[in-house]
Amino acid sequence: MRTPGDLRPLAPVVRGAGVKLIVQVTNLDEARQAVDAGADVIVAQGTEAGGHSGKAGRSTMSFVPVVADLAAPTPVLAAGGIADGRGIAAALALGAAGALIGTRFLATPESLADSSVQEAILDSNGEQTERSSVLDIVRDTGWPREYLARTVRHPVIDQGRGREDELAADRAARPAYQRAVDRGELPPVPVWASQAIDLITDIRPAADLVGDLVREAESALARVNRGQ
Ligand SMILES: Cc1cc2nc3c(=O)[nH]c(=O)nc-3n(C[C@H](O)[C@H](O)[C@H](O)COP(=O)(O)O)c2cc1C
């Protein structure tokens, strides 16, 4: 059986399909593995990220430069908590070749996210997000427990916080969660979202968003150059 997080069996499959091997890493061991596997691009992901992130609890600010040094000359992208051009400029200053942005693109018309997810992102702030394994346990997703998922606050997380082992052993917990979703008592899906959601204030077409991100990054870099 494949060890979770072990990329060795997957790397040849990706290469065999003739596509670039892009590996997202959350700690130094994973970063070294990605270099050893000859990754074309390495994504250094901090725990500010929406969705699943690493057991080591690394934050983007301190993790990206370490991975950039370790992986050079392989290009490294910064991920986690970047939702505007200032974040991209910061990623470049940290030694990244660019940024991988997730949550910001949920707030676009092109996103397949449920409208309830988009509304929750627009209405919430970073302090209303939390990393937890509770929703993976009750949804039976199979994610290894050490990879926590950052979501907007959720009543089931409030009930299960600190009781993860008990929940995992409770066979009634999963059907009970599903029944509550079916009855409309719980949101249809967890809102996986970044700590940077404070910066997400509108739904904007993805092409406009990309243009705005580039302009904002250029202006942030120019401002820093001018020393203002
Ligand atoms: C809705 C959503 C689903 C995600 N699913 C996964 C996933 O299945 N596996 C994974 O490694 N990362 C996942 N991520 C994390 C992204 O790959 C990326 O690292 C993250 O979105 C970057 O941080 P940001 O959300 O602050 O931009 C997900 C992120 C979001 C927002």
C-alpha cells in the first residue's frame, strides 16, 4: 500500500503522462523528497492555506525562503495566505518564482464552488477559519489525520474539537453528519478557505482577477523600490 504523502510511486506516472511534475510540500522532508524526485516545480505551502495543509504547521513567511534555498535551481511557488498582488510581491521577495493561489479563485464566476461557499468567503474573516481534522473524520474522506484542513468555522468542528480519536471510533458519527446535511441543518459542504479571506471582497471574473493581481504586484514592488 502507498504511504500517504510518499510521492515516489506517483512521480513516474506523472512523467509517463508527459506532464510537468508539480509537487506541493508542507515540511522539509517533503521538500527534499520533491527535489530527489526531480520535481519540475515545487509549491511551498504554509498553513495559512485554505484546504489541507501540513502536519508541521509551517507558516508561508518562514517556509518559502527555506524551500527556495533547498530546491534551487528548481522553481518554487509560494502558497498559503496569498489573495492579492501584495502577497505575490512578498512571495517574490522571499525567493519564490511565483505564487499558487487557491481560495481567491473560489470567488470567481468560473469557480465550481457552491454559492453558499462563495457567500461564506465574502462574509468571513481569517480569524473565523480554523485547521481541523474533525470534518474529514465525520465525512470519512480518508485524509490522513496529520493533514489538517483549514475551513470557515463549522458547528461540527465546535462539537468535535479535542475529541478526534473518539469521533474516529464512533461509527454513528458519519451517518449522523450526513443525515444533518440531508436535513439542511448543516452546510452542504465545508468551506475550505484561506486565512487571507479578509482580502476577498468581491466575485470577479478570473481573467480580470489575474490582471489585477499582476498590476497590484507590480505596484507593490515599485513602491518597495521607491522606499515608500
Ligand atoms: C477548496 C480547496 C480545496 C483544496 N484541496 C486540496 C487538496 O485536495 N489537496 C491539497 O494538497 N491541497 C488542497 N488545497 C490547498 C491548495 O492546493 C493550495 O495550497 C491553497 O489553496 C493555497 O492557499 P490559499 O488558499 O491561501 O490561496 C485546497 C484549497 C482549497 C481552497
